[in-house]
Amino acid sequence: MGAAAKNRVAIVLVGPTGAGKTALSVQLGGEIPVEIVSADSRQIYKYLNIGTAKPTDDILSKIPHHFVNMLEPDENYSAGQFGLQARVVIDEIFRRERIPLIVGGSGLYIKALLDGFFEEDVRDKQIRNSLEKRLEQEGSQSLYADLIKLDEAAAAKIHPKNSQRIIRALEVCLAADLKFSDLQKKKVPKLNFKVLKFGINKPRAQLYADINQRVDQMFNDGLLPEVSGVLEKGYKKDLNSLNSVGYKEAIECLEGSIDFETCVKLIKQNSRRYAKRQLTWFRADGEIQWFMLDDKMGFPEISRQIIKTYQSTIEI
């Protein structure tokens, strides 16, 4: 392996919402020549800034970011598309002799990038719309019964009430005339670079307190006007991009179906639950080296340890 090949090492930084991934990535960006590959399924959309805790314009101007502000809110985008496109971007970063820093909390996006997801990205809007109408009229059980007939292996891995997964599997079966389970086995080629995985977390009480504080700050920064502005641009409230914590509750508040206090409470509660799900996902990956952000270890020390591990890897 030549010197150039040895230097093809990407850094992956994961963790739950509110853990400090952005702050740590900025710390790293001030010490080594990184370009950030955002693995966040919501920051990829324009106009969704406050509710996604998107990096500020100042940060975006100082450190090159990819997959941020890339799509309109009504554009469909999948983990499979991200996995393939992010590999192309990472190759370009290496050619510029810089370090890809993959940052995010969307576990599925990171899996698609590192492990492969779909070689093909099958989408058919008409089929999906038809399935969603059937879901409203017949319920998920009827669709699940169809999935069992078309792809028993896929159905066995999906909960009968997980309507979105059922619809996705049926969409693939009907649009591509392929079993969803077979398509999932089609991996993209193996990575042509090494990966160092790091996770950042906080003591649970501190993490939850920081999440609550961040939600309060989002409202102070103008979350409701941001959401109202997106809807005023003509984007529909049922878009996938808006079906996420912070936005769906804000829309309900703007519509008057919940009051302001309930909205704040729900976003805090759902954000904490989301953080718990993220940790469950990432803790299943034994390759992640975890750092606990607390009184004993701050961002500078964590950054130094990550850089030390990176440098020792490229010197081997």
C-alpha cells in the first residue's frame, strides 16, 4: 500500500442529538484539514435550520460542508442515494488531500455509506401514493398481508404495524418486480478507504437537560416563524422532511391542535426519546470508540485523542 493509499482514512463522528457533535467537529476543523460530510437526514434540506440545529452560516463558511442545504423540502431523498453520493464526495475530498469527517446522528445514512444499502434506489411515486391511500382506507394489516405474499422474508423483519416500512417494501416489490429482501442484499462495493469511528455522549441527566435547554433556545431563535415561513412558501405539511421531531409538533401548534406549552413539552419529550433510539443504534456497533463529555473531558481533549488515533493509523 502506497503512502497516498495509507492516508485514505476517514473519521466518523456519531452520537445522540444534543451531545455536541457540531462543536466537536468545529474543534477538529480548527486543528486538522477536514471537510465535513453531514450524515443528517434533515440538515440536507434548505430552510430547515433552527429545528435541525443546523451549523451556523459562520461555521459553514469556515469549514467545507457537504450534504447541507442541498435539497428543497419537497424533494425525496433516501439513505441509499446518500450512501452512493457520499462515497463520490469522499473520493474528491481525498484527492484534495484533506480528511473526510463524517458527522451525524442518522444511523441509517451512516450504514448506507459504510456498509452499503441499495445498489439501485427504486422509487415510484404513483405506486407509493396508491399504497398510502390504501393504508388510509384499509389499514396496515391489509398491506402487510400483501407483503407476506410478495416477499415473506422482508415481512418477517418488519412489524405488522410499521406502515412506512411495509409501504417501502411493497413499493420496491411492485416497482422493480424484485423482492425487497433481495434488493437489500445487493451491497455497494467495499470501501476503498479506512474508517475510524468515534462517538460522543454526555451523562444521561446532563444530555437530557441540554436537550431541554436547546429546545427552549430553538423557540427563542424563532422555530415557529421558521416553520410558518416554510409552509408559506407552499410546501405541504405532510412532507417527509417536515415529519420529524420539532417540525411536526410546531405545525400542530400553528394549526391550533395543541397549545404552545404542550408543543414545547412534546418536542423536549420526543427529542429525548430520539436520543435514546440513536444511542441504542450506535451502541450496537463495537467499532465505535466512545468519549464522555463531562467535567473531566472537554472538546479540546477529545479532539486531541481523535487526532492522535488518526495520526497513528496513517503512520502504520
